[in-house]
Amino acid sequence: MQPIFLVLTFVIISSPLFSQKATRPVPGKAALAADLTLYQHILEKAHAGLYKYHSKQQVDSVFAHYRRQITHNTSLEQFYQYLSSILSYIGSLHDDIALPDDYLDSMNTRTAFFPYPVKVVNNKLLVNTDGQKIPAGAAILSINGLPVSSILPRLYKYYTTDGHNITGKLLGIGSRFPLFYRYEFGPVQQFRIVYQPFQASTTTTVILPAVKYKDYVLLNRKRHSLSLDTLLDDRYDFRLIDSLDAAILTVNTFALGGPKSKKHATYKQFLRQCFTTLREKNIQHLVIDIRKNGGGDDPNDLLTFSYLARQPFKENKAAFTIFQDMPYKEYYYTDDSTEIPDTEENFHLEHNQLKDGRYYQNPDYNRFWQPDSLAFKGKLYLLIGPAVASAASLFASMVKSEGYATVTGEESMGGYYGHTGHDKVAYQLPHTHINFSFSVVDLLQYVTNKSEIPFGAGIIPDKTITSSQQDFITNRDAVMEYVLGVIGATAR
């Protein structure tokens, strides 16, 4: 995605109270410029995916653009916007950046936030709470004079996704809209909202007072879409649908521990039981639902895929980092003094094949897996969505690559061809105390090229199904209903 530079006129209703900032002094122009330079140098020395989706010239031009924006009047929040824009442009969902903790704490105690939970459905910003002045499911058309169609792109920079993906950004904006709106437009005392209730022919305008962030959080915990958003308690589930000769395997996370953990052992046994049942009952249709899966630990993704694969596979075609010894250690941000030597030791062992300035993974750490003896041979359906990322998008990419499954839902935020993941490092800039983190191993996933999936995209479904405004209001699972309908028609 190319950076979006917009000049917009909009109305913000404010009062002197909301012009107050946190007590942290704002660094001067020279200090901000120094932090930006350090930010660039750290990313150049440590971020293996820095030029994955854009050339060095393009990335350098983005840094140069924001360097020119720094003036003697640049605020800490404006500077944070600049750094967020750069990090979002790089295109790695594992990258994060945050204002200083004390600044955030002070900001969040102020009555300056949008009051309602919202959710983006088919590019509409819908109210996601019941019993308020605006009904659940109503589409917000403008806020303080600015159309929602202009607001949403300005918030993209606050939520990182792989490559050029937008579906994940819209998901993230929906989950953190009041915070992102506050970052972009500053503190606001009240919100003039123009909205349109579902199936209404006219619009309505209401003025709502701002709230503290904690008040929004409390309302969000009771949001309208909670029944579909909530994760399973044990994070995975298996059930048979005898009438359809089908089964549904739901895996909401791969954060189930590493190969020596008890959680992994339990999950391993669970999978064995599931696929034994599928074999014994000769089930012909298997639905795997990973729409809420944001990734997790190796080898849970590969283990799961071994029950679906029909040929040997491995995690990646290539993986590399651009350092073995941590650069800029003096700015490293951690409470664990052993983190740096542990990371360095790992890199010296696992990434020790130096070629063209890159430290490639030792092949011993990327062995081929064989399909499990219980691997499913029936009709496979994979359900994906914008939340699918990291290890989950790696899993979904391999399923898509083999070509035996019907992939249904929406594009994932995790990349199809690869991502920059694994070991995460964190730094803090000395003048602004803004901290940022990123993963440092760039992976080319073990997948085949697909003409329908351009480089920089997520996993593209074979059948794209999106929820409608009516689906949202009734909490209807349109994707699952569609797939079960297809299975039912096949069974008949």
C-alpha cells in the first residue's frame, strides 16, 4: 500500500480542557530528528523485511518525507503518527509501536474518546452496542463533519498487516476505533455523528459526549457482536454433524506451547483423537475454522497441517535474518537481561549460513514433515478471515497451496507468500521514549505461486463471503452457514 497523504478540512468540537497534554516535555526539532534517524538506522540494521514489499529507494523516500515534516512545533503525538506511518508502510503484521507508558496513562484518563464500540462490515462503520442513543447496526456516515470514508484510511497506519492487506486493518480499526481516532484527531469533547439506521431511508444526527477510555472498554465488553467474537474457552473444538456426514474442527489459536510443553502434548493428543474419529466413521466432509486464529507457537501449525497434507512439506523455502549480534544494544527495551544473549545464541546456532549479507537458516532447523497416516482424504473446507495471521496464515497458505480444500471467507491479514516473523526485538528511542518492536526473520513460505494471489496479498479465498449489515444485526454466521449449505447440497 502506498502511503496516503491527505489534506482534509474537518470540524473538531473542543474546549480548553482538551488542549492540555501529558506532563512529559515535548522534545525539540533536533531531538525528534535524531530519534527519527536512529529509528531508521535500527530498522536498516535489524529488520529483515524492510524492503520486502518496497524498494530501498521507496522506503528511503518515506523516511525523507517525514523528516521534512518535523518542525519546532511538532508534537509528540504528531511524531508518533509519522513513525506509525513508516512502520505500516513496511508491511509486517508483527511490527508494533507505542507512545511512552506514562503518556498513554495520562491520555487514557482524560474524557476525550469516542464513546461506542464499532465494527467495520462491508466498509460500513456500524455501531456495535445495544441500548444506546444510536441503535446497534446503524451505519455511521460522518463524525464531526468528516465522512467515515475519509476517516478510515487515515487510521490504517495504526494497525500493521502483511504487505498491502487492508481487511486486517479494518478489523483492527473496528476493535480499537476510539484509541486510533484519538491518535489521529486529538482529544475531542463531543462528537457530532450522522448515522443511518438499518433499512432507514433518512439519516439522523446526534451529539454525544466524549468518555474516558475505561468507559469505552466496559461497553466494549458487552458489545453487540460478542457472541460471535468470543473465543472458545479451550481455544479448540471438534464436533460431528451426522446428518451431513461432516465434522467441524475449530482452532482459534496456535498459541498452545512449544514441542516440549504440556499444552502442545494435549493438543497433539486431541488432533489424534479427531482424525481417528474421522477415519473410523468414514466422514466425507471436514470444515476447519481458523477465522479467529492470530497465530502462535511452532510446531502446532505444522502438526495440524500434517493431518491434511498429501505430500511432504516444510515450514519455508528460505528464512533469513540480517544480523547475528544485536545492533544498537544500548537502546534495547526489555526487563529481561538475558533476552539479548539468548537471541544472539539462537541466531548463531539457527541462522548461520551467511550469503550476500544475510544469515540464512541452517537446514537442520527446517526439516521436511510427512503427511500423517491419518491424514484426511475427503472433501476439505477451510474458513478464513481478516484475523488470520502469523502461524495461522502460514497454515492457511499451505492448505491453499496444495489445492485440495475449498477456502471460504475473507482475505487474511497474514501474507500468502511469506512474512517477517519469529524472534521479536524491542527498542526505545532516547528522546521521545517511544518504543517499538518487530520480528526479525524473513520467511519465504513453502507454497506454490497462484495467479490469483499477487505478491503482498494475504490468502485469497476461493469463495469470498462477507457478512451483511443484516447478518451483523442478527449475529448470523454467514460463512459457516454458506459452507454447511454447500455440504448439504452435496449430500443430497
